[in-house]
Amino acid sequence: MINNDLLKNEFRKRIDCDFVNRSKLGVIFYAVAWSILFLASSVHLTNPYFCWIMAGLLALISAIRLGLMIIITQHYERFTLGLRRLQTCLVIAHACLWSILFFLANALPAFSELTTSINILTAGIASASVISLTPKYRICLIYNAVLTVPTGVFLLLDPEQWNLGVLIGFFCFYLIYITRRYHKEYMRAFRIEWSLQAKQKELQALSQTDFLTKTYNRLFFNEQIAHQWYLAQRNREELALLMIDLDHFKLINDKYGHVFGDECLVHTAKIIRNVAKRRSDMVVRYGGEEFAVILPQTGIASAISMAENIREALSAQAFSYRDAQHVMTTSIGVCAMLPIGNDYKVLLHQADDALYKAKKNGRNRVEVSELNQYEDVP
């Protein structure tokens, strides 16, 4: 099932990033196009101040938008709302400035030399905005309205150019239709992509989860024990491992049946998770009735304390299922070390040896690996 809040947040982040990527080249178009237009005509001679002021404003907004793109890439999570609003204001500012040029080219004889060129460029800018602004549907509509509507209304009221005003009106409706259609397609594509990614993560989680106890499985253990070893080695931190085995589990299955035995495993997993509840603690069903707990950033004293808490919690009261009851006990082997070298399996071997010693010495007990025997354990 899709989490709508998460989907909304991911979609907002995606459209902001897509807008940046789609607008990189178009941002500088305004200033460059206007500079070429007025310098190639006599308008820069008759209205030099206006031409250069407009060129400067267009270039300034383009520069700010380019800088904003870099900031968004690096600091999006910190200033999301502010960056989004500033980005919107700059987009509309570009539309306003170009709308003024579009209006003047069609309204004042002094700019009539630029009419054809600006009309063609305006149609191109409006059409291109449907692609770059499609994720931001409302902004796209506002942008094109600001760009074309003032001039369209003016031409529609002009007896000599009303037909051009009608044409601009039809063009506006066409842009609305295309924008809406592209936005729906964009949204549908995003939903499909997001759903596929969610399914992929779900499948990955399932592949690493034990079906019965909902703890991690052996595949996850094999990947994480190596990863945590190298991580602890790099950070110069201790890494601990608990190997946990339910005592006489075969007798439980023989006496109460396999369904009762399965419920015992589920109960045991819950007990272990209730004790090993740090976010970094990893509870694993190692195999059969055996569990393992990977404990990053944990010394031998803390590991022994956790192991004793698990053992005591499990044996504190009889486990009941239907009409059957049984007091379960467990043997636990503990090892903690500061990783050295590439042989991460030494941690596993030491914890496993300690587990064997716990079972050999009478079960229902916690034993420490030989390399931890000389630690000052309270």
C-alpha cells in the first residue's frame, strides 16, 4: 500500500529537482535572446536605456536562478520551503519581463521592428515552458497567463489586430490542455516509478527477513557481519556478537508439537527484540532454534549485560500456547572485540565457542569467549 504522505513529499522533491535539471539551459535564454534582438535592430539607438535596463534585469534574474540551482542541489533539505518560493518568484519575474517586451512589440510603433521576432520567440518560450514546468502545473499555468494574456487582451480589443488576439486566445487554451495532459502523464510515470522502487525495497526486505519470527535471516547476517566488522574497524569501535540457542528445543517439539515449537521461536524473538532495542542492534534468526544479535559500538560488559537480560526475561515465566505451558531457557555465547585485520569470522568463531561452553557447562547460562576472559568485567 502506498503511503500518500510519503508519496507527496517524494513528489515535491522530485518536481523541484526535475525543474532544476530541465531549466538549466532555458534560464539564460531570456537575456541572450533579448540582447541579440535589440542589438540587431535600430531599437537600441532609439531606446538605449530601456534596452540595456531590460537586458540587465533579465541577466540578473538568470544569474540568481543559476545560483539558486546550485544551492538547491546542495542545501535542499535545509531550506526547502524558502528555496521553492524563491524559485517560483524568479520564474514569474522572467515571465513578467518578457511579457512587457511582448506587449511593447505589439502595442508601440517604436518597437514594431521587433514584433515578428518577439512573437515567434514568445510562442517558443510558452511551448517550452510546458516541458520544463510540467511538474509544477499551477506555476506553468500562471507563467503562461502572465506571458501571453495581457498582450492577447490588448490585441483582441484592437480593431485592426483582433484576429491576432483571437489566435493568442486559442493558443492559450491549447497550452492549458497540453500542460494538463503532460502533468497527468508526469504524475502517472512518477507513481509507477515510485511504486516499483517501493516494491523493490519491500522485496529486498523480505529477502532479508525470517518468515516465521520476522527477525533478520541468515542472508542478512552474512552480509551485515562483514559490513559491521569493516565499519567498526574504520571507526575504531568495538563490535559485539551474541550467539543464542534455545535449550533442549528438540524435546519441546517432540513433546508439544511443531506448532508449539514455532510459537516458542516467535516468543523468543520478541523477547530478544525487547531487550536489544537500539536502532543499531540487529536480531537475527541464525538457523533453527538459534539466534544471533549483532551489537555495533558495544563493549564486552554491555554485551554480557544484554545477554543476561535476555536469558532472565526468557526464563522469568512459562510460555503458554493453547493448553500447553513450558519454561524456556537459553544458552548464550558472548564475544566483543576491536576488529583488526580482514578475518571477520574470528568474531563468529569466538562467540560460537562461548555458546558451546555455555551448553557444556549446564545450559541456561551466559559464557564469554576466551579472548574476553581477561577483560575487567563488572
